Amino acid sequence: MSKSFKIYTKTGDDGTTGLLGGSRVKKYDIRLEAYGTIDELNAEIGVIRSFDLSSKLAEYLVDVQNKLFNIGSRLASDEKGKAFTEKLLVTRQHVEFLESVIDEMEEDLPELTHFILPGGDLASAHCHVARTVCRRAERRILEFAEQNQVQPEMIKYINRLSDFLFVLARKLSAISGKQEIAWKQS
């Protein structure tokens, strides 16, 4: 059985990459920084999903990963590519769903009265890494949005996603029995 395409195209050897729609941009373009960071975040969430999670938490993460592919696709689209990605919306309902999941996870957690150090068990620690990557993705998208049209709900979703990942880190620490360590000013 032969593959119908090769993974390498050699078209990027000149330091450019193709957008959905056909135009080419430098690999350091802010657009690539934005959707590349979304890709990095998606990969880190895949690491979190590889841990022994409840099926409910794993389903939430798969849903997030699918939304991140939508976001990355929209960011990677030039004018011609928008015809392909215009239906890949992030909606107010998607943001509200994250909020409801955050509220649900917080029900069983102790009230947060201080800053906590990132850590916990390995899954929790990866949630904290994903949270920081998510914040970077938000900054890159906002920078890209200064000169390009970006769906406002996309920015809200990424902002809420970092909150979700923080609460998920706390939830996984609680499940594993790891104590949260308060930040002590020194």
C-alpha cells in the first residue's frame, strides 16, 4: 500500500509556508506565531489527555482540542481559505460551555484564597504548562488581531480556556490527593 502524498513537500525550504487558500508567508509571521502556539497548546492538551482521566474530563479535552483545530484553521486561512474555514466558528455557547465546566469542577474544590504554585501530580503540572501556553496563544492572537480580523468569540474562548486549564489542574491535584502549595512571598 502506497501513500498518496508525502509528509514533506520541500516548499518550505525557502523559509515560507502556505496558508489555507494558497498564499505564502514567512515562517516567522505573527499569523504563524498565533496558530503555531494554538498547535503547541493542542499538543500539550493531548499530553494531559494521555493520563488516566475520567471519561468526562477526557471528553471535555477532546472537545477543546477540536475547537483548537477550528481556531488554528481560521488563523491559517488567507482570503481564499476563508471559504473553507468560515463555518469553523467558535460561538458564545462554546465559551459558556467552558464556563459551566469550570463552575462544575470548582464545586468540589476548596475556595481559592491565595496564589498557588504550579505543580501537583504530573497531569496537574501539565495543565499548568498548557495554561501558560494558552496565555501566550492569547497574546499572539491579540497581536495578530491588531491588523487582521479575528472572531471576537475566539479570543474569549482562549481566555476562558486558560481559566479552565487552571481549574482542571486544581481538580486533578485534588483527585490525586496532592496538596496545593501556597505562594509565600519571600
